[in-house]
Amino acid sequence: MTSPDPDPESTTGLEPGGGVPPGETPPGEASTAASPQKEPEARGAAFNKIAAGIVIGVGVLAAAYFIAYLAGILG
């Protein structure tokens, strides 16, 4: 089994001092691109308004419950 980190002195393509000349380094990633993923369809403005309404409604109910608890209305 060979070492995954070879001795830099015996590695081909190295310049004196350990530098690598242009063209010796492999590309950072493959040069061929895979087919792009399909973008998800955007939801309409109505969905955003409904979602915001639900979030605001839950927040108002939680605040009302907390205020009622502090006021002593709820046990």
C-alpha cells in the first residue's frame, strides 16, 4: 500500500522550492457539466399572503394567551 501523501522531493512536475509550473496542476473540477437541476416552480403571491397570515395569526394567539395568563384570567 502506498502512502496517500507522497514525498514532495520525488513528485513529478515540481519546480525547485516546491512550486508547480502552469499546466501541471489538474483542474479543480470536471470540465464537463452535468445537466442542471430543474428549478422549482415559484409559488404565487396568494400563497405568500396566506402563509404570512397564518404566522401572524399564531403569533397573535400566543401573545393573547400570554397576556391573559399574566392578567390572571387563565388558571
